[in-house]
Amino acid sequence: MLSYPASIPLCTRSLNHIADLVRSHRHQRRSRWRRLDPGRQALLVLAHLRNGDTFTCLAAGFEVGVVTAWRYVREVITLLVATADDLHQAMSRIRLLAYAILDGTLIPIDRVHDQKPYYSGKHRRHGMNVQVIADPAGRLVWASAALPGSAHDLTAAGTHGIVAALNGANVMTFADKAYQGAGGCVRTPFKRHRYRPKLSHRQKAVNKAHARIRALGERAVATLKTWKILTKLRCCPRRATATVQAILVLHTIETDRHGG
């Protein structure tokens, strides 16, 4: 089998952070010698999450077994998830924003035995629904746990308590038509109904301005999906939440200009 060096478009902060977590975890467990040191294990995990390298490729590149590569990745994801912010913790930052942008995205998955709950009629494919909150500049602030793709965006936002949290914090939030009916501080565009008059010029102007603001939220979704592992999840759908939360922790480290 041939192997080649590859680059990972991340700074050393993420590598050092994961290595420190692994080193501390091994010390607590009094773990014996392992094939890869904490730094190499961190590099393996970042190659998987950021570049989307498969376990087979990782095993060949790092000269370990496929099962060992899988175990290393799962171990680090568990450690990262333990440090992830929940919605309550994220609201301490969100309530300071001039306004927030709420959007939903679908993370494609491989087909599973029980396909129906994961099929999204909107996207016409199987996947997991993730709710994303962005700041006025379109920067990713927080991402929710993953629900089966058949879940409607408004239902998913309600399930996670996002709408209630935003309304409770009185944060003006811009969202698309999928969130109509959320009420409170959530602003959605006017929607033309089949048996009602066409939208007025004022309503069209409001929709245009609303779309201009909401479009910035697509940057947050794009930022999340720069982690190639989310291009298509090939693991159990129940692992999607842990993967997204781990990526969110690493994204926060990457964007922390004052980090070590």
C-alpha cells in the first residue's frame, strides 16, 4: 500500500489541546504504553475530522490497526464532548449579540436499516438535522445535537429548547420560513399563501432585507462543513451528535485569538 504526507488546515492550538486532553486522560487511567504518543493520536484525530480520512487510510498512514485508529478517534471525541458548551452556557454569549441568526442543516449519512426517520423530504436524502446559531457576521456560535433528518426545523428548534432560550434572553433572531410560528423574538419572512393576495411591495422589501441578513447564517453552516467528516457520516447516526459537539469545541479553539 502506498502512503503520502498530507496537510491539515488547522493551527497548532487544536493539536496541543487534544494532546493535553489525551495526556491527562492517560495519566488518570495510569495507561500503559501505546503505539502512538498523545501528539500523534491528536494528529490522527484531526486528520479524520478535518480531512475526512477513513479509518483504513489512517491505519495505513500511522501504522496502526484499523480498530486502533477507530478507538483513538472515539476516545478523543468523548474527551472533547465532555468540555462542550450546552445551550445554557452558549446563551451567555448569544444574549450579548445585537441579533442572532438561526438556521438548520442536514448532515448526510449512509442508509441504515430503519431508513424512514432519517429521510428528509426537503433535501430528498437521508441525514441528521442540526440547528446552527450564528452571530451578525455569520460566525458559528453554537450547534445543537443531531436529530433524524425527517424532523422539521421548527420542531427541532423546539425540541432543543432553542426558541424558548432565545425568547427568554430577548435576543432578536432571524430565521427562514421553516421557523414560521416560532413567535417571540424569532423573525421570519412574509409567506404568500395560495388563496390570499400577493405580497405587497412593502412586504417584498422586508423579505429582501431579511434575506440579506439571514444569508450570513449560511457562513456558519459552511464553517461547520469545512470539517470534511460531515460531508457524509459513515458511522452510526447516533454518533452524529458527539461528532458535531467535538467539532464545535475545536472550532472554538481555532477561532480563539487569545488562546495559547
